[in-house]
Amino acid sequence: MEKPNLLYYSILKYQPRNAKLLHEHFNVYEQPDPTHDTEEILANVEVVLAPLGYRFDKNKIDKAPKLKIIGSNTTGHPHIDVAYARSKGIKVVTLKDHPTFLKTITPTAELTWGLIIALTRHIIPAVQFVRDGNWDRRPFGGRKMLSRMRLGIVGLGRLGFMVARFGLSFGMDVSYYDPFVTLGYPGLVKVENLCALVEKNDIVTVHVPHEPETEKLFDATIFSRFKRGAYFINTSRGELVDHVALLQSLEDGILAGAALDVFEDEFKPGFQSGLCKHPLWLYAKSHDNLILTPHIGGSTLDAWAETEEYAIRTIINSLSDDTLSDRSLSMKKGEAWALIPARGGSKSIPLKNIIDLNGRPLVDYVIRAGFASKSISRLFCSTDHRQIA
């Protein structure tokens, strides 16, 4: 059967094994980035891998009449006009709706704690101090032990919950604000509104998706309510924060420090050229209490490799679902197919197929083994339970 046409951009920098996987399953058109798209290429592609920072909207979609899937190995999709794509019958494949898999991807939560420790213990200026030939610990004393500080989590989703658990491990009092969480969790205290959360905590960290209703969630009013001398960490989305108000709170001494792995407008064209003129960037150049990192939350080699592969496999399976009724279910000579039954009924261990085993659901081990096998040409997983599906 002829391979579907896929448009890949080298700016995505997929790991070599995943680039190879693409070529095994697709006829790959490669361009440096979406500014190099031509009408001829767009007219022929069935799958597009969309990089952040480039808008896939009505104008782009209408130039691709054969398009079936827009894919992105990201948890969000601010760069894709999802509503318009779906109105045209185009699937949007991201990691957002795959929580079981995402529970195995931990680097953003880990970076959050790296920023917390670097900020509260003055690690970056201390390193520079030694590089300059000095050796004196007194200028770099932290204000408190973490175990004596209160941690506030805004958004108790996948990442927020990971960060909260780490906080408990440090012996901290941990509270959270999330109007969509109704269940109670041992050791975590729910706070009913954002103002109450920032007023009581020494460290506030944000794990909220970017939606129209969450833009500038942290504005001048909220920053004015922070406990004086608190620390603010954002590894979520830059659009959640009013950067002018954040700068003012640092200059006024309301915040003792802040660390950002994300920045406002970072996905808009021309962001890079304007960054060095931004007031917050200028403040960071001359002050040690503001740490800026270039959106490295998910940046570990294994996380890149696993999220890329998962997105690719999901796209392959989505295309297979669309064409299965038109394809023969007879095996070719020499082929081997695998069927993984993942039933929901289990008396000894309820839903054992998705029970956590070293950070991964049990059935995931079998599925990955099937994908890794060079002998298996098609893989089917069957279940009678919605949660497993």
C-alpha cells in the first residue's frame, strides 16, 4: 500500500530513531520551517507535524485539501486552530488527551524544583562568585530551609500533582488552588481562591493551561496580594502572567524572587529579536533574583524521544483507524500480527492493565514490546473498558 504523504519541518529536530520511524511509515516531505511551505507541497500532504511558533490556521489548512491529521508532540495546541481543523474533518493529534502516557513524562516537574532550589539558595550567583575567584559562603545564605516554607500550587493537574508530591517529600506544607479538583489528597490542603493561596505561601508555582480565561491570571491585583518575600515560579505558559506587574512586584520587594521557563509572546514571530528590549529581560541582566530559562521544561533526550514516538504512533494508529474498513484483513505471507487483550475485569487487582508499575501502566510494557519487535507488522490492542482505552 502506498505510504501517506507527511510534511516534516527540520526545526522540530526529531531524534534520529524517530526520523527513521517517519520514513518507514510515510513519504516524507521535509522543509526547514513553515515559512518555506509551497502550495504544491501543501496540496499533496495528508499529515503535517506542526511546530510551536508557527500558526496552522484557516489560511494554511485551506491550502491542504488532502490533509487528514495535524500532529504535535506537545501537551497544548496554541499554534493550531483546532476548531477549524475539526470542522473540516481533520484530526488534531497532541499529547493533551493522553494522561496515562503523560504521567510517565516528568522533566517539567523536575525543572520546577530545580528552579525553586536555584532561586531560594542563590545557586547561580554563587557559581559565578566562585568562577570569579572567590570563596565565601556568607553572601549566599538562603532565607529558610524548604522544610520551613509553605508551597502553593496553582493547578493540580498532572504536573501540579507531581510538584506537590515532591514538596511533601521536602517536608513542606503544601496547599493548592484548582476549582476543577474536587477529590481530597492526603497531605494537600485545598484553598478556595487564588488570593487566599498567594497570601499564605512562601513559594507559588503555576501549572495551568493557556486558555482565553487564564490569560493574565497573575495580574497586578494578584501580585499585590502575595505574601511579602515570597517566590514565584512559572513553568506553564507565559500568557498566564502580566509581565509588567511581575516586574513591579520584584522592584517593590513584594517578591523576593521569580523564575520563569516561559515568556509572554514567545510563540509569536519576531519574539527572539525583541527579547533583549523587554523590561523583564533587562531586569534579569542586572539582578540575581530573577531566573529566565528558554522553555526547557520538557528538554531531556529521553522525554523528547518518547513524546515524539508516541505522537508518531498515535498518528499511524489514527490513519489505520480511518482506513481499516477499506483494507484487507488478510495477512501477507511472512507477516505476523499481534493482539493485546486489555480487559477491564479483574477480581484480584481492579483494572490491573493500567496499574502503575515503576511509573508506567502495566499494559504499556506489552504495547512497547510489540512496537519494538521487528517481527510484528501490525499491532492491535482490544479493551472492554473506557478508562483503559
